[in-house]
Amino acid sequence: MALEPDHNDSHRGLTQQLVALVQRQIKEGVYQPGGRLPSIREMARTHGCAKNTVVNAFDHLAALGVLEPRRGAGFFVCAALPERKEEDEPSSLSRAMDVVWLMREQLKSDPGHLRIGDGFPPLEWLAEVRLDKFHQKVVRTGLGALFGYGSRFGYLPLRQHLMHKLASYGIEAATSQIVLTHGANQALDIVIRNFVKPGDRVLVDEPGYYMLFGKLKLSGARIIGIPRLADGPDLAVLERELQGGKPCLFFTQTLAHNPTGSDTVPHKAHQLLQLADRYNAIIVENDPLADFKPVSAPRISTLDQLRRTIYIGSFSKSVSAALRVGFIACHRDLASDLADIKMLVHVSSSEYCERTLDVILSEGHFNRHTARLRDRLTQATEQARRLLEQWGADLFGAPTQSLYVWAAMPGYTDAKALARELMGKHIVTAPGSIFHIDTEAPVSWSRYNVGLLSDPRFAAAMRESSARRSG
């Protein structure tokens, strides 16, 4: 039986249709608890879909606790299925699981696939950092301290470095206002834990960072999307939502926005702060690509000086995601509270990683490295825009220096159709639905990584697609 959406299921992709079908068949007794499902090949043949669709559906069902993968044996129905009455609201974890599944898909590492929608710069852009050469220097900074947990705020010399880094952006912050974290994602998690209770309204950029959406769903928040325009958040919608209730936070990415690549223009940043003052809102400014932008680029936290803003930074994109060093900058009392939450939940961040980053920042090489990153990004962004325009794509704004370009390819009203088509050619895209609160709604846009877009495999696939559609 081939998969075909019925009138109640017309908005779902093939993967979600298969997920729903298998769940219904388990409920009706077609597959018994503990029983083995047909092989991936058999399921694909039975339902007239690609094997990748079956793999994705099985992975999703495993994440939901419905199926259990057994190495060499296949997928089995879990003996104890998760209980849920139809009238019950889905749990926080259930609501977050779609994002967990999407994260798994995005973070898979397969050298045989071109991950054209990847969230990280090409590895060759970062290889020159040479993390391997810093170990001895880290040990010389104090071997004995490397066996302890360290300060709840994080390694002091690194916070001193960050104080000067923030000052270069025009943000005045003492070391007591800076909390080191295990990457920007832990920083987001700590902020959410401090402010958000189940049922709270929280405002976010939409499209936006899907891992943030997952964290908010896990916390039980009511997520309200503020449309992202080419020059920043839609302030009319933002004000309407601020008038309609009291959200505790608005999460936004001012520069090199993920996924659109757009920057918030200065006059909008000023107006956004005026709204925050008028409606007593707190702005969480996530800036993971700070090292790819000029220090003079306008940031909301520069205008506000951490009065109503919480600034989050990271070195995952500019040094290494494996190092996992991020930070929070905010007013002094809040920083102490967030450091306590970090201590309660995570005990501490990694002082070894923090010392490593401190050594890296202490060398003049790092400034030369970030200057090269900015040059590379400017060139790659221009080249990516030219290529997409050649293929007739609709571009969101005109970014000049961003790791991401947000584009809609001609002939595809739902980017998931293009994603399925390219998956057969071992090219993995990032369809726009991933970056929306409702991941099932069709979106024509996709995120493209400017550092990977010039790969000839992608050009060949797009030429083939264009020839087939025109033929």
C-alpha cells in the first residue's frame, strides 16, 4: 500500500505519514509489543517509498520510545509502550522529540554526503587553529587546577579576555558579569531554567534556531514566533504580542541570523529596545557568529549595556565545536543567579577547555585567524548569492557576510520535496520547516551554507533537476 495523505493528513510529509501509520498499526495489533517489524527494504516496497523515508520514520519512532533498534536484527516494537490517553496533552518531552529527531538528522556525520545546509563553517576554514599544539601550554598554566571543578563563573583569565572582547563591541561588562558555559546551547538552557515556567509565553525569531525551540518545548513554554524580515524582527507583530500578555523573554539573533543570514539594522535595534522598555521585556541576544562579523557591527547589547539584554556568545563556529566554550554576559545579580543554576545542574564547565581557549586568545594568531574568516565569508557569501541567482532562486534579503543564505528554489513550494530529491543524490539540505515552530507546515525556503554551496555535486544536481522540470 503506497503512502498517500488522506484529507486529515494532507499537510504531512511521507516520513510523518509512515510514523502515524506504524503507530496506528501497533495500536490495532498488526505489530505486537516485542515483535519485529518488516525490514527497511520490505517496508519501502510495501508502501512505495524510498528506504531513507523508512529509516527516518523508524528513527523517529525509536526516539518516541515506540520502536527499539537491535543491531543486526532490525527494529522491534518496545515491550512497554509509552502510555498516553488521547485526551491528554502531550508531555514536554514528547513535544520536544520532533526537534530531537531533526537534530539527529542534522548532526549525522557521513563523508559520503554533502551537507549543503550544515550549520558550521567548512572544516578547512578552522583547521589552521591547530588545537593539538596548545596542550603543553595549557598544562603550564597550572596542572594541579586541571583536576578540580573550578569556579562556578568559569576560568577567571578567560573571563578577563572576554571582558576586553566585549569592550571591543562597545559592551561594558566586568568579569563578575560573565558566566562561562559549555557552549552557547548550555547558555540558552541556563537562561531558560532561570526564567521560564511551564505555560509561560516566550517570543522567538521565526524562522529561527530549532534547538532553541526544542529547549523551550521541553520546558513547557508557549512559543510565540515573531516573523523575521530581511532587516530584523517584525516590530509591529512584536509590539502586538507584547501588548497581548507578558512574555518573560524575547530570543533573537541580531547578526548573521540563523537561518536567514539577515542582520537587524541599527534603527530597528533602537526601536526594539524602546519596546522592551515600554513593555518590561527582556531580550536574549544570541551571537554565535560574532567572530565572523566586524567588531563595529551593531548589537542590541551595545545599545542597552546589559540593562534589559542578556548576551550569549560562543567559539564553536570560529574555533571548534568540540571545544564547547560559550558564555553569558548580563547584569551582575543575574550573572550570580545563573552561575548558581549552572553549578546545581552541571556542577561546572570544563576548565581544561576554558584554559585552552584562553591560550588561543592570548596569541596574536587568533586575530589573524578571525580576520581571514571574515574575508573568506565575504567572498563565499558573494559567490553563493551569484550561484543561487543563476539557478533562479529567490533570495531572502541580500546578505554580504553571513554563513547562511535563505533561498527558495524555483518549482518547489515545499522545500522538503527538494530535500527528498537531493537526498537520493547524497546531498543533505536544511529545509525551512526545520526552523519553524510548526515543523509540518510547508515552507518553500531552505538554509544553505555559503562555504559549501560551490561544491560541484550540488551544481550538477541542480542542473539535472532543472532539466527534468523543463523537459
